[in-house]
Amino acid sequence: MTGPVLPEPAVRYGPEVAAALAAGTPVVALETTIVSHGLPRPRNLAVAQQVEATVRAHGAVPATIGMLAGQLVVGLDDAGLTRLATADAVVKLSARDLAAAAVAGVDGATTVAATAAVAAAAGIAVFATGGLGGVHRDAARTFDESADLVTLARTPIAVVCAGVKSILDVPATLERLETLGVAVVGYRSRAFPGFFVTDSGQRLDWSVDDPAQAAAVLRARQAQGVPAGALILANPLPEDAQLDPQWHDRVLAQGLAGLVRDGVSGKAVTPYLLAHFHTATGGESLRVNERIILGNAELAARVAVAYARPGTGGPAAG
């Protein structure tokens, strides 16, 4: 018997991304799970294209990462992006799934963990996403936490995000990140953002004031030569762009009660709560989600540009 034939090569680079990496010009990695599983059609494709345009408008090359017929692609073209945004059988791929998915020949969308791992292996220094996965609220009983955390602990890449989703246990997630040695730095704030809301109520030890300072932190890590995982750059939404915090808290409480009422657990918890937010806020949570990813794409591009150039600056201690 002959075994399955893997795509050649196993990883394909888009021409624009390949040229940028060869020249040492700024590149920003982007995930595809938000495209295939996180936003409704047809808005998902339009937002993905807006995100790429935002990265380009601020001086960097977007490298949207996904899998097509078992082949990892770093820098999807518009046809590939459209395929992942519109097909029904796109598999959600974490880092652990990549090899098996390649052999199976599937179309797949990469999570934060998978995107970070592939991007770092490709030599990309900066990654923009919406929010990280984290420790679930009942993790003391279920041991349920996102693979994002462990993967970021061993992946040297800067991740621009709006914190972790507020439906998770935010304090426990920060404790876990500390245990794993993942650095978390606030952008123009010592408040750790709660995705939909500007301030999760958790404080950070470090912050930077501009992209040059963020890039300086990356260069300092490189110069020190100390093994390190990801650097999380926590970028809160402006207060006038967030979901109203009191409204957010009411909707979240209703959603958590719904979990118990409907017997929802495990992997079904996050999609259940996000769907509840969408319904209960009349779609406003999705509009906030779009503002988050576009703002993070802009900041990531600016950090990538600053990192590619000599600069000065450092974080404020406190």
C-alpha cells in the first residue's frame, strides 16, 4: 500500500510575504479562525480584507496563515482567503493538529496557538489577533484552558491583542501566564483589557507608550539572549469604543446562568457565550470585535515597522 501524499512543499509562502522575509522588511502574521469561525458570513471576508489593508496602510506586509488541502500557507492570496471564509468544511486547527491535518489534506483555519507557532517558525516577529484564549471559569473542576497559553510560553513572537475574552477567568489566566513565563505589557495602559471592555480590573506591571518602545522591548530580549516565549502586547479599546461595561456585565451574567440552565460544558462554552453576546447586544458585540481586530492590526504593523528600524525607548517600570 502507498501512504498519503503530502503537499510539496509542506509550507508555501505567498510571493509578497516571501519577498518581505527575504528583504527583512516588516511582516505581520494574521490568523484565520476569526475568519472561518469567529465572524458571520459575508462580513467575515470583508473584515479579513480590511485587516490586511490596515496592515499594508501602516507599512507592513500581511501574512494571513491557513491550510489549503493539507498545505500550510503563510500569506494567503485573495482566492485562498475567500475559500476559508466561505467553505463549510473548514477545520479549526490548533498547533497540535497541523501534522494530522496535513496528512488528511483538509482546509483549515489556524487558531492563535497555530498561527503563532507557524509565524515564529517562518521568522515573523509580530502577530495581530483579537483576543487570546485562556483559563475557563470552571477550570478548577474541568482543567479547561486554551492551548494558546502553553504554545505562547514556548513561542518567541510578539502578540498584539485586546487581552483575553471576558467570558474567561481573567485573573486565573494572568496567573497562568505568569507561571508559564509569558511577558505581558500594556500599551499606553497598566490595565489589562477584557476584550469587549477596556479594563478587566486586573493591573499590569509594565507598559509602553508607543510602537518604538514596544520594538525596543523585542530588541532587548533578542540582545539578552535569554530563552523566552511570547511577548503579549495588550492593546485596550478606547473607552468610547468598548461595549458598555455595565451592559457587558449583565449580558455575561445572563450567559453564565444559561450555561447551567442548558447544561452546556467543554468546547461548547465559548461559542455558546459569544452567540449569546451577539443576540443579547443586537450585534454590537460583533461590531466591537471588528474594532478590536482592526485596531490591533494597525498597532502590530506599526510595531513591526519600528522593530525593523533602529530605535530607542523602553518600558515604564512600576
